[in-house]
Amino acid sequence: MEREHVTVTDDGRIRQKDGANFSGRELARVEPDAADEAVTYFENRFTELEKYVNTELLRLKQVTINDDLKASLAQLREEILSAKAIGDFEALLGKVEGLASQPDQEKSEPEETSEKPAELTENADAPVENDSKASEVTSEPEESTAEVSESAEAPAASADGKPESAEEPAESSGTEPQEKRREDLPESLAPLAALASHARDLARQNDWMHGQAGFEQIQEKWQDIVAADESLASEPGYADLLKERDDARKQFTERKEAWHQKKKERKKANLEKRERLLEQLQEVINKKKWQAIKQVNSISSRWEEIKDLPGGDEASAQEKRFADLLQQFNENKVAFLVKKAEKEEANLAGKLAVLDKMKQLVAALGPDTENWDQRDAEMELLSKQWKKIGHVPMEQSEGVWEQFKSVRDEFFNRKYEHNEKFRKQTKKNIQKKIRMCEKAEALAEEKDLALAVREMNNLHKNWKNTGAVPKEKNDELWERFNEATRKFNKIKSENQDVIRRQEQENLAQKVALCEKAEELKESTNWNETSAELENLMKQWKETGPVSRRKSNKLWSRFKKAMDAFYDNRRKHYRVVREDQKANYEKKRGIVSEIEKLAGQENVEEALEQVKELQEQFKKIGFVPIKKKSRLDSDYKAACDTFYDKLRATTRGRSESTGKEPVSGRAGKGARDEYFKLKKECDKMHEEIMRYKDTMTFINPGGKGNALIDDIQKKIDKEQNKLNAKLEKLEDLRQKMEE
């Protein structure tokens, strides 16, 4: 599959396309049917990258220090090149280069030099005798002519390190405007006023060598003028002019020193950057990551971009270490590539051998094939073996992959042709995928976009889990499904604010459900609270999704409250079970007593005692559900034995007296049916409780929702049956009492 900025191979490799200044790389390897979804993901990543770059460029346009701007742009370029995304990287890099190529803000308007005295302009490059102050600012051994010429392009900085515009007027040394003070000066001080004005202009210079020379010439010229007329020093305003000249030079010197200090710090920072690159390269070698060619190339590229370094042995030592490490990597890289090539050739031979076995398996298939499950298992085993084998030479990769797909397609085609069961299942799979396409297309009209996003994600998961479909039909359906996905993603990207608002509304509803669950978690009204929590769970499922970042945390809060209640309920029933065990022992004792009484000769005398025991049996509470059925059966048998013997005794007496016996058959039949029905009700109640306990351990969402719905249907069905049986049980109880 080819697109404007990406290539997707048949085996699911997603690779950026190369550009003039951009070397594309492999971003991921996915299942072929998931490639479009993955490409969309990386395209969205590029959109985010583009927004970030545009924001950074707007910020960097305000940066006035040229070297800081270059460093920031270099870092931004590196971030772009390392981004795992799909888009027009050339255009993005072009924006960065465009800002980098713009002239410095301070050079956008050339400095006016025509006002300088002619002799100063002509002698600007002449050697200067440095006085003590000059030697302080020019004696740095590491500053070369080349470095000074650099400074002409750097934005000026004030003594406190803040950027300073070349057009900013020099600070006045007095409280009155300069123009007014100039008007008040004697005409004899006019040459000195011109020199002071020129000093103010030089104070804003960024060409430190030119500015230093200019101040030396101003000082010499000043001394010559004063030497020619010593009375000028006593003229009104002379002291102000002298202070103005000296303040300008001081300002220039402070700015120059601040600039040199920043330059030193930048050089030191560059040394530290190179040290980190050395550490990264050393780590690659220590871990013997000879395959990390792109990483090393990136390290080398960043190394070359760091140019501004201090003189001395440290930078030279770094250069030597880097060259040695790079040489060591390259030597081992060659050996690694040779081994890799050999391994890939061996992998190719292995994959071809597996393909031969797969072809033999397919060739043996026909109308007489019976054990298709075994054939399926053999094909899956061979497929796993094929996939487990590593990479093959790149030039062979696509061809081998095509063979693999072809032989599997042929296997399923023959199975479809000769296996009726598979053919029916395949048709069901086709119908499933058609329904998924229809649902995906319908989501474009869904008003609740947050819910639609979740449903679309579920559809993609279900699509992957749907069984086999013939290739031609699968391609057709996938294109339809993918087109619906693209349309939906376009709607989603255009309505992010709507989705966020809907998610926020859902969040508020789920927070409210959490609060309700937390209010109920300490309740001891077990049956009523269980019903309320079940209703809250139902509302939770019906509430739309929230952002993924908050979803898990919110569900944990909700489930924690529910778990607290159910844990308390389980603890309660543990105590209840202890009581039930005691009840069981009591009832078991009553059964034993009735059995003993049934064994007496004169059962008529024991009738009242048995009736009393039966009343006690009824009043004793519940027993463990697992033992209840056997206990009821034994109780019923003991009672039947007693009353059968009683009826026999009565019948014998009636026969001897000629009277008709009172029949107990009708009562016995009702009791039999009652106990049988009660046993069924208990069993159904136990089943419902088991289902409800199971629901508390299932996480809503995706397959969890479907499972919870299925369990709830079973509960409702069993409850309806139980209600009907309970009504019948009550009727029987009344008949027995009658």
C-alpha cells in the first residue's frame, strides 16, 4: 500500500518515505488487516507534532540571542527527525530552516556610521595602543579574529544579561533631555559633545573589536582637544560630557564582558552536551548494540552540529575519544552485519522448508478429506513455525511473505470447497462482518460521539476476532469497514471539543454513581442494598465512556465501594453459615428422635411427641444449602415411616372392629410434593445468588458488558421460575395445614 508519506508492505511493515532532508524509518510492524488503523494513529501523531512545532516557532521568533536561537532550532529539528509519525516532514523542517535563515533582528537595520568623524572611520582598523582598561577586555587568549567577527551578528546584551536593541537610546547621565543640555553648552565644547554623542552610539555596538578601537580613538581625540585648550576643562558642562563619555564606555565594557561570559558558558555547555553524546555512544558499545546503526548516526550528526567549543585539551580529548569509539563501533558493526546476513540466509532456508510442508499439506486436501480438525491443527502449527523464524534478506522478504499468504489462502479455499461445516461457519462470519460494517457506517450519524468512539474501538477488536472469510470477500468487506472508519475518524477529529464535553458529562454521572455506591458500602440491609447496587451497575453500563486517562481510576473507585459491601455481606453470611451449621445439628437430632419413635411398638402413644418434634423442626432456622436437600429427605423419610406405621396400626384396629380407617394418603401425597417443590426452590435460589456473586467480579466495558448482560438475563429467567414455584409452594402449604 502506497500513500503520500508512508509505505505499508504486505507483511504489515509501516515505513516513512524518504525525503530530500529526511531519511524515513520503520515505525511499526502490525498485522496486515490492522495497517490502516496504525497509519491513522501515526498521522494523528504528526498533527500533534505540527501544532507543537508551530507553537515553538512562534516562541523562538521572540528570542534575541542568536546562538540561543540556533541551539533551540537545532534541538527542535532533532525532535522532528526523531518523531514517530507520518506526514510532510519536509514542510515542517522547511519552517524551521526558514526561521534559522532569517537575518538577526539587530542587523535588520544597518547601524548609522555616517555621523562618525572621518578620521575615526578611516582609522577604525588601525592598530591601537591599549591602555590598562583596554587590555582588560581584549586579553582573552581564546578569542580569535574569527570569533570577534561572529560577535557582530550576535544580539547585544546588557550587563545583567538581558537582550538589548541596537536602536535603544543610551541612558542619559543627567535628568534633562540630551538635546536641551546640548543647547546650553558653550560653543567651544561642541567637538567634545560630538565625541560624547559618538561614544553613546558605540555603547550600543555589538562589534566588540570595532567598538573598543572606537573608544580608544575617542579618548585620544578628547585628550588632543583638551591639550590644545586647557581652559575647556573649566567650562560649564565639561564634567557632564566627560561623565557621559565614561558612562558610555563603561556600559560598552559591561555588555562586552557579559557577552564573553555567556559565550564561555555556552562553550562549557557544548562540552557537556558532547560528554553526554560520548556516554550514549559508550553505552551502545558496552551493551554491544552493533545493530543500533541509526542511533549512532544520530549521535554523530548531533556531534557535528556542536561547533562552538573552548580551546584547550578538553575538547581535543573528547574528539579523540569520539573517534575511537566510532571506529570501535564501525569495526564491530561490519562483523554484526555479516552475521546478520548469514542468519537471514539461514532463516530464508528455514521458511522455505516450512512452506514446502505447507504446500504438501494443501496438495493432499480434497473431497475425501475427513479429519479437518487435524488438518487445521497441522496448518496452524506450520504457520506458527514459519512466523517464529526471524527476518530474511530484505530483497527476499516480500516474495516469501506472498508465498506464505498464498498457501494459507489456498488451504482455506479448499476447506471452504470440501468442508460443509466450515462453509456454513464462513457464511456466518461473512454476515457478522457485514453487520459490523453496517454498525460502523451508522456511527457516523451517532450524536453521542464519546459513545461512538468506544463502539468503533470495540468493532475493530471484534473484527480481528471474527473467524476466517474467503480472501476476495474479506478484502471487499475490509475496504468497506475501513472506509467507514476513515469517515468516522474525520468526524471525530473535527469534533474533539464535543467529545470532550460529552466525556465530561459522563464523568460527572459516573462520579455521582461512585458517591452513591460509597454511601451504600457500609449498609447491612443485604437484600435491598444488593438490589440498589445492581441498579447502580446497570446505570454505570448505560452511561457513556470517559477519557481513557480517567476511566480506570474511576472504575477502581466504583468497584472498591461495591467490593466493600460484598465483602461485608460475605463476612455476614460466614456468621450465618455458622448458625446454619448449628441449626443443622439441631434438625439432625430431631430426625434421629422421630426415627427412634417410629421404631417403638406403640406408635400411637408417640404421636403427640412426634407432632411436637415437627413443630420444633419448622421453627429452627436455615441450614447450609448443601446439606438441606439430604436433611429434608431424611426428615421426610422419618416422618413417613412413623405415619405409615401409625396408619398400619390404625387400619389393623379398624379391621378388627369393622370400622373404615381414616385415610392419610392424600396428606402424604401433598407432603411429598411440598418437600420436592421446596427442594427445587432452594436450589434455584442458590443458583441466583451464585450468579449475583459472579457479577461483582466482572469489569464493565467491552466483553465485560456482554457477559454481565448475559448473566442478568439468566438471573431474571430463574427468578421468574422461582416466583411461580413459590406461589405453588404456598398453595401446598395451605392444603397441608387444612
